[in-house]
Amino acid sequence: MLKITTMISYLLIVTNITLFANEEAKEMIKEAECMSCHNKEDFKPTPKKNFTKLHTSVQACQLANDAGWFDDETLDVSRYLNKIYYKYEEKN
Ligand code: HEC
């Protein structure tokens, strides 16, 4: 019984962290005005690209536009874009 309760709590915590990271990424994209240049159609997977390349693009764009994101925040945004749009296999 205790085990099940522990497992459920764990699942809830993990789900919450994931949801929080998503919300955070959405908010960051809004604040950095990423969508002033992009639309959803820009975020399409291509055979020559992968998660690492996507992450490099996100990093380049956040630097070029002075978003001032920390590395872990940039990674959160890359993961978010990947989860919603690209669906590359994530290695890091
Ligand atoms: C001033 C315009 C501009 C802004 C603002 C901008 N980008 Fe970009 N972004 C570009 C251009 C130009 C490219 C290169 C397009 C190409 O690959 O040909 C690009 C490429 C990308 C790509 C790669 C697209 C792909 O799949 O090849 C991603 C992801 C991306 N940007 C994310 C972001 C994020 C996140 C932000 C907000 C920090 C942002 N961009 C803000 C202009 C912009």
C-alpha cells in the first residue's frame, strides 16, 4: 500500500516538474518575442537535422536576440520545441 502511495507521489512530482518546465519555456518564448520572426511552420523536423542542431539554433537565436537565457533555460526551450514540434530523438 505504502509502495503504491510512494509511486503515485513520485509520478505526480515528475508530472508537475514537466508541466512547469513547459509553462516556463512558453513564457520565455513569449518574453523573448521569438515568434516575432518565427511561426509554427518554421519548427519542422528535417532529415538532416537532429536535437543537437535544434539546440544550437535555439542557442544562436537567443544570443542574437539578447534573450539572456541561462544554458539550462535554453535547454528547456529546446526540449519544449522538440516535444511540441520537432520530435527528434533527444540524446542529451
Ligand atoms: C530577428 C528574427 C529572429 C528572432 C527574434 C528569433 N529568430 Fe530564430 N531564427 C531566425 C533565423 C533567420 C533563423 C534561421 C532560419 C534558417 O534556418 O534558415 C532562425 C532559426 C531558428 C531555429 C531553427 C529552425 C530550424 O528548424 O531550422 C529555431 C529553433 C529558432 N530560430 C528558435 C528561436 C527562438 C527560441 C527564438 C527566441 C529567443 C528565436 N528563434 C528568435 C530569426 C529569428
